[in-house]
Amino acid sequence: MVLEEGIGVRGFDPPTSKLKPLTDLRDPGNAMAQVSNIRLLLPTLPPSRHYLSFRFLSKPRASSLFTTLASSSSRRHRNLPLQPFHRGGRNSSTNREIRQSRSRDRDRGTAMEETQSIGFNKRRAEGRDKSDIPQKNLQLKVRKLNPVNTISYVQILGTGMDTQDTSPSVLLFFDKQRFIFNAGEGLQRFCTEHKIKLSKIDHIFLSRVCSETAGGLPGLLLTLAGMGEEGMSVKIWGPSDLKYLVDAMRSFIPNAAMVHTQSFGPTLSTDVPAKLDQSKLSEPIVLVDDEVVKISAIILQPSYSEGLLFTPPESHSEEKTDQGPKPLGNPNGKKQATRKPGDMSVVYICELPEIKGKFDPEKAKALGLKPGPKYRELQLGNSVKSDHQNVMVRPGDVLGPSVPGPIVLLVDCPSESHLKALLSAESLNSYYADSMGNLSEGSKNVTCIIHLSPASVIICPNYQKWMTRFGSVQHIMAGHEKKNVEIPILKSSARIAARLNYLCPQFFPAPGFWSLPSHNSSIPGSLVSSEGSVSAENLLKFTLRPYAHLGMDKSCIPSRVAPSEIINELLSEIPEIVEAAQHVSQLWQRSCEKKVMTAMRDTHKVMIEEPWLSADGVPCCLENIKRDDLEIVLLGTGSSQPSKYRNVSAIYINLFSKGGLLLDCGEGTLGQLKRRYGIDGADEVVRALKCVWISHIHADHHAGLARILALRRDLLKGVPHEPVLVIGPRQLKRYLDAYQRLEDLDMQFLDCRHTTEASLKAFKVVDSGMNDNWDSVTREVDSTLFARGSPMQSYWKRPDSPVDKDAVSPIVNKLNKLLQEAGLEALNSFPVVHCPQAFGVVLQAAERINNVGKVIPGWKIVYSGDTRPCPDLVKASRDATVLIHEATFEDAMVEEAIAKNHSTTKEAVEMGESAGAYRIILTHFSQRYPKIPVFDEKHMHNTCIAFDMMSINIADLPVLPRVVPYLKLVFRNEMADESDDVMDAVVAAS
């Protein structure tokens, strides 16, 4: 293989013609053209980028992937050729002559070796693509506030209400300003679903710093930073533990996106004991104080028994890292009460200014004032001197009685230890009523309290007694309740899931929340039904301004939509779907009737499209396969950021009684598991998780990891177990090590580089004693992985990262052990071309013996991660049972694919065909294609399009491609809606 450097292709101009009216889109013949026009309005490839291309030297053969790629690419884009980079000693005319000579030879059909090339962005692959881009200075927007005639309310944003995987968020809304409290996973997707503009959010407040309340921050910050030309940011507030989260996120988020973070409250110090100094917390900490609202914080620190100071959890990884603050002795010989990062909780107080009474001009005239500027001064609250009398006129002399401003409390009391701090918080004394429920002089009247505390705390008698101390106040219980499981928060994706389930329940099982019986509230009825207490529901509002509308507003709460309603709508729109569902069902019947299929094949009634298959039409590894052997669950099939219809990358490899593995773990993966398997079923999946494998450091592939690991830790607390194994690129280890100072993730880390086939062989050689010279073995591995001329060599082989055999070998041995327990023969990572340290993975099942003693080879699953077509992927995918390949762009956007080091749909299919893969599953689609990507059916004879929640049992692989035409029927009338969604995305991004 030879590498040829080149200069970037030039971009193209968007079409200038106007889009057709929406009515034209209802014609299926015009729909696709309309969507294509809209997609061309999206940002195109900037000029003058540096590219490389793989050049493969091979004899001509009829079905060569690279012959097809080169010829089809030239047919599609003759006007956008890749240009050679001029290396020293070779001028442009020489290059041109060589290319012309090669072209003539190919045109003549000569027998000489052909040179084919597939371009990729070298600078991006090496992580240098942003070095020439000026650093953004992300600014907070300065807004002109209107304190008088304003609209204001608090609203429950029901993230996690249907899945109970994350804390709900709360929106404090003003007509010129927005505040959000808590940013758990799924917040960004929720805002997209419900048209809440991220660009309007100015501040985010965290009630705790952990994966449950802050899991959505990385994706949110990256999205805001990419908005418009300059990017945007928000100010993030949290207790002092916030610094641990910020330090962790710096490993994959640009510093510019996090410049506006501010922590408050006591800090952990390595120099002095961390005492609980309640005297310093007697007054609320004022965070925001402007014309429309004052936001303060009260810190709750849990009470602990006497003990040593906090030591961060030990990092179960390959290399020892700094463990942070160490236990410190007390010079007085006494033990100190202690805390640890992640333990602090916050009560937020939001106070709106009072509403001034109505100005009475008659009173002003009687006090000797002339109409004019002094009237305005009095209305603003300033005293003035009378024009005709020797007196000072005060505002109270001419204004009617003022109305106190509404006060909202947001209370997050996560444990009974925090409850003790809440009950003793002196800073709340001014908000309590007396024993009769009346406000004493100087007390502030609380209007509404939103309780984010869990049910286990709320049902405590002390907590309920504390609630009564506020007198007449509206309590909104926003902790997790089972009844909210019945109403999907993301209705758009739930609607598509129901439609697909009707058509093909084998690949699209009913979502977990629709398979559950009805639940009653998990909070006792006496509490919820008591006067002044209501259960929170998604999008429930409490109006604060105008004062005349003060109180609850349930008008925005979505109604429950039964699956039957969605199906009736589908049958009305597409009557043919009934017959289509019957045909799909018959596919499974025919696949089970082996004798009938054999007879049909003998009479040439069924065309065998896969000539490499065995006589019965399926690979040998699928012979007598059982349904409890393997299931591939596509949890997230979109790229970059979540959308209404597709979450970001995650694949669950379900090995049933043998556990399971996760391949990538984007934000919201836990929520997707709960939608697929139900609340309890997803917990079982997480408990039985053997391994999590991460392809590369981009946030859409790993931002959901901490939440999964934290839940597993909690589920297995007190149960003997081993830390879960996380395999990923080296940069991921830096993030996890930093995050573990915030909360223990109970995991061990293994670098992807040490799970390549060559590396694992090297460890085996050394462990067996065949070669105890570790340096010579690692040199041999390096010469294989980082061979001169490899596109990976320039940034992988670095002298400052030696392998610690003693640290790595035990974890490699653990990997081998868990693979054996899972019935797998191998898990091998391999390098791909996307960004520094990007990988794909091969899962190879062990051989099995059937009931007559025949040895049957194990299945082979290959996942590409994010990549351009590359030789390592073809080699790894050779004769794969299933290749799961990214297909970010449609075929017409090959230049964008090269610029971003992604693949087009056709390139992904041709990679699988070149490698001889039995089935190809396309995933990781650009959010340009909200519902269904653009693809050419003539290339789909062994390929299927992935959708979120799609569950593919290995026994059903023979019928997988035959379902594709029916899937397209489901979306027949969706193209006009899709064009609207694309335009919404463009508007939101701008």
C-alpha cells in the first residue's frame, strides 16, 4: 500500500433556486428532490484542506471494491477531483503525466496493476484539523431585561420521567432570559423535541454534581459552541465539586466551551482538614441578582460519622495516577467529620422583585406635587420633595399596597444524611411560617417548592413535617414516580417505534414502557393528595407573572397516546401497511420452512443472492443457531448530537444468560436501554454488563459512559462483584481518571492498543514464557501496528507512552477470562481512519458442537466505529457474519465524508461486500436525515438500515435485507415532514 498526499477538494455553491411549495412535496416524485435541495443548504466543505488517499496495488478483478469505488466516485463527481500534493522532487507536470499515463493504461484495459485510491483527511486523522482555526471566544449574551411587563413561570422538563435514569430539569422562564436547573442526560434531545431553544438559555444550575444531574452537560456545551459563526456558551453554576467535573471534561471539550463555569461553597483542601463549618453557611449565597430575579443557594452537606478525610476511589486502570487529597490527621488527635466530592447538594431560592402598588395622582396632587418627572421617581421607589409644601413625599404616600414577589424553592435532598443538614439550615428560617401557618413580621412568603428529592427521603416523617413549616405553599413532587413511565417523553421517536413494531415486531419489539402494567404513584397517596401537593408531570407549569395568573398551569402537559391510536393513524395514512405486515410475517414463516425453501430453490423460484453461502443459503456459523445465542440491539443510530428520532451511538450485544457488552456509549444510552427493556429489565442488563468498548474520544460515542457505570456501581453495592472492564482509547482514560475523583465508577481500564490482535499475541507469548524479553516483543508489535507508511504511524508511536507489562497483563488476563465466560473466542480492536486513536472491533464467538458432534464455527461481528474506508477494516471484516458500518453521509456527499473522515452509504456497503460479509447493518447517520437516510436500493441486497431500538436476533439474519423495502413504505409519507425537520435543524443551529 502506498500513500498519496493531496490538497482538499473545492466546495460547491448552494443552489440559488427557490424551494418548491410544501404542497408539491406531497407528490412522492417531488419529495426526494425537495429534501436534497434543503440538504444542500447545510454547511459545505471548506476549501484548501489537506487530504491523503489510500492507494491499493492489486490485479484487476471483476468485483473489486476499490475498482468500483474509484469508477463510481469519478462518475459521481467528475468536477471535484482529488488533487495530488506536490512533494519535493516531483513537480505538477510530472504528476499530471503519471496520472494521464495510468488513465490511458486503464482505458486500454492493459494487464498492468491498477492503482485505486480512497481519500481521507490526514490532518483530521492526526488531530491537527483544528490547529489552523482561530480559537473561539465564546461569550455570554447580554440581554435587555424588562422587569415590569414580563412573563415568567417555572416548568418541569421531564427528562428521565419515563425512564427514571436521570434527574428531571426545571426551566425558569422570563421573556428575555432563561435559567435551567440540572442538565441530566437527554436534556438536549428533550429541548429539540419540545422546541425549547438552547440559544436562549443563559444559566444552568446544578443541584448536585454527578452523572444523574450533569450527564447532559458535555453534549450541550459542544452543541452551543458550534452554533453560528462565533459559537455560544452558558454560565454553569454548581457547588465546589463542579471543578472535578470541569477538569474531567477538559480531556475532550475545548476550554473555550467551559470558560463560564463558577462553583460556590466550601472546598476540599489538601492542606487543612475539610471541616463542616455551618457558621459560614448561615446565609444563602447570592449567585444572580438582576432586575427580574435573585437566585441564591444554600449548601447541604451530609452528616457523617467520625472518620478519616476523603480519599478518592482507587483507579482500577493500567497505570497509577495521582489519587488527589489524602487522609490527614488532626493535630489534636480527634477525628474530623468529613465529606467527599459529589456529596454536596444545593437548595436554590428564586425570588422575583415585588410588584409596586398603583400610583395615585390625586394623592400626589394633594401633597403638592406637579405632574412630571417626580411622578416617575416615586414609581421607581425614590422619595422626592413636594413642589408646594415643605415635606418629603415617600413612595408609600402615593402608591397603593405593593404585592410581594413570588418565591420558588428547588430542593434536592438526596439522602437522610442530607435531610439532617436541611432541617438545621438556619438560612431557611426567614422563609418559615409560624406554628399557625401565618407569616411572622419580616418573613418571606414562599409561593412554590419543587422537590427533586427521591421518594425514599420524601416519605420520611421529618421531611413531611419540614414541608408544613412553609404554611400555605404549592408543593410539586418531581422525584421519580412510576406513573410517568406510561407516558413517553420523546413522543416523536416513540411514534416511529410503534409504527415499526406494527410492521415488523421481530426486529422492533414493543418498547418497555408500553409492555408494563399501569402503576400507581410511588409516593404515598396521603402525601400527594394532601392539600397543596401535586405530582410533577412533564411540561407542568407554575405561572409567576403576570400576577393575575399566579398558580398551576396544566395546559402544556402532553396527553397519553396509546399505541392503538398511533397504529390507527398509520392505517389511515398507509392502508397498504396491513398487507405489508402480513408479507413481513410470512418472511419468518418461510425461513422456518426449510423444506419449502429447498424445493423453491431447486425450481429456481428463489434467487440466491449470496453465492458465497453454504448450500442452505446461510453461513455455516448459523447452522442450528439458537435464539438465545446473540441479539444485536441498536440503541443509538445517529451521529454528532441527539435528534428527535435518533440518539447517538450505542450498540448492545446481548448474550442473554452470558451477559452482554456495549459497543460505544453515547449520551442517553441508559435511557435507551430502559425504553427497550423497561425500568427493571434495563437494570438487569447493566448488572450483567461484562465490558464496555469505546471506539474513540468524540463525545457522541462515550458521553453516556459515566451514567452507566454509576448505575452499575449502585445496583451491585453490597454484592460481591468485579469492576466492569472499559476498553477505549488512551484519551478516555484521562477523562475517567479525572471523573473518578468526583464519584467512584467501579471499573478497570484497558487501552484499545493492547487489544489488537498483535498486542494480545505478544502478551500471550510473554505470559507463556516463550519470550521473556518484553522490549523485543513490543518492538515486534509496533512494527506490525505502526509500520512505516501506515496512516496511523505518525501519531500513535510515541516514545513517551511505554507499556507497563506488569500493570497491563492482569487486565488482559481478565479480558480473556470474561470472554471465555461470555462464550467468545476473541475481542480484537483494529485501527481505523477517523481521528487520533480511533478503532473498530471484532467479536468472534467460540466454536460449538451440535447434537451430532459436528463442529460449527462461531459467528463474527465487526463494528467499524467512525471511519473512512480503509484496508484494516476490510481485513478485519473478512467473512464477517455481520458488519455494522457507519454510513454518515449519502453518496452525493463524498467530499463531506472525506473532510470529516466518515463514510457514505455506498462506500460502507462496498466495504462489506469486498470483505465478504454476510450481512451489513448501516448506522451513525447524519442528523441531516432525521427519520430515514438516503440510500440506493440496488446496493441493499445484503444490507439493512438501522433504527433506534432495532433488535436483530442472529437467527433472523437471513431475512434481514428483505425487510428494507417494507421499512421504506413506513416512511413513504414522511418526506415532507423530514424536510421541515431539516429546516428546523438549520434554523436552530443558526
